[in-house]
Amino acid sequence: MIKRNPERTKARLLRSGAALFDAKEYRNVSILAIAQAAGCNSALISYYFGGKAALYQAVVKEECQELSRLQEEVEAAGGTPLERLTRYLQEILRSQLEPQKHGIMPMRLSCWKPLPNCCSC
């Protein structure tokens, strides 16, 4: 029997969900499409996240946490406010051009619409 790694499965679902939510509107992304893109059973979305809305919230939360981590790194490096802002924006742009080298997934966060009762960043 194949032993599965729950953390890797959750990470694949998060990545697949992020990519599909970025490409299409939330309502046009199906649980089945997310599961197929992640290479797993669609029931695992409910098992790990509680459903599509909760997966969406987890994706947004992960992105917010990564952006906060990036901001903390920039702040710790010091410099003038303008230098820190410039470095922060450069890192965000770099992450969008080279997502595999950074933790931040390429997304058009400005296009995302919050769900009712969604956590705020």
C-alpha cells in the first residue's frame, strides 16, 4: 500500500487551488478541477479544508502570511523608508516573475473578492 504524506497533499491542493482561483473567478472553479490539478481525490478538499470556501480562505491566508514574512525580512534589513519600500516591491515583483524560487504564488490578488465571513489579512 502507498503511504501518502498529508502535508504534501494539502500543499498540492493549496497550489492547485491558488492557480485555478487566479485563472478563473471563484464561482467558476470546481472542487473536481482543483482535485484533478492536485492529482488527488476531490473528497480530500473537504477532509483537509472543509470545502471550497475554506480552501479559498486558506490560500488567501497563506499568501498574506508570506507577504507578512517578506515585509518582516525587509524591515529587519534596515534602510530608509523609501529603500525598504523599494526593496519590498522589488521582492514582490521578483516573486511573480520567479514563483518557484519564492514562497509567494503568482496571483492577481487585486482581482480576488472576499467571501462572506472570510478572514482578513
